[in-house]
Amino acid sequence: MASILLRLPRAQLARRDVVARLSPSHYEQTLFALKCDELEFARALLARRSNLWLYRTSQRAFAGDFVIVDLSYPSPASRSVVVTELKRGERVRVGAPTSVQLRNAGNAVRELADDGVVEADANVSAITGDARAVLEHLGAS
């Protein structure tokens, strides 16, 4: 099964062609492509929160725009996951990943668990809203 996640390391985000460099095929480049505001969100988040790993989700997976893993804890069992859906101009909403755009967030968590990043039963929350407001909510503004 093809991956629905592409990890975006902070050092790689300095390049505008980050997705092209990290994706093994042109097809995957289209699945993980970043709009300018999404790239700026990713850069801002990882510049201010070095304890996080950021993953771009396949835009056909219905698992949000990004998946964020807090690596503050060395044990995968203690790590939390946040799925995000950026919505320009909207206020921040926090809760369970139940919207249509996030309906397959569990698949992303399973992939992370298969890779040993988190446990399969990881604590998962969802944040939707404007990118700046989401950054503020995450303590990265």
C-alpha cells in the first residue's frame, strides 16, 4: 500500500522544491504538493517548535493537510498526534478528527505506528482553522 504521509524535515523546508526532493515519483509529488501558505505554515511551525515532526498528508487521503507528532517524549507510547486542516480565515476548532476532511486520520496514525513513531492507540486530536491561528494555538506564532 502506498504511503499517505511524507515527512517534512525542518532542514529540507528551506527549499521551495521540498516535496519534489522528498517524493520518489512525479505522481507522489502531485499528492503531497504544498501551496505557498501551506509551505509557510510548515516552515513557521518547525522553526519555532523543534520538538515536532511534521508530515504532509496525501491530498487524496482525507486525513487533513498535516499530521504533527510531538517527540518531547522518547517513548512512542507517550507521543501525541495532531491532525490539522487549514481553513483560511476560519477560527480555530479543536476536537476529535471527525470532519469529512479528516475521516481517514486513523490511517495516518496506523502508518506512523507501523513506522514505530507512535503507538497504534496514540492520543489523536484535530485542529482546524486559519494557519496563523493554528500556529498560535500550537505555541508557534
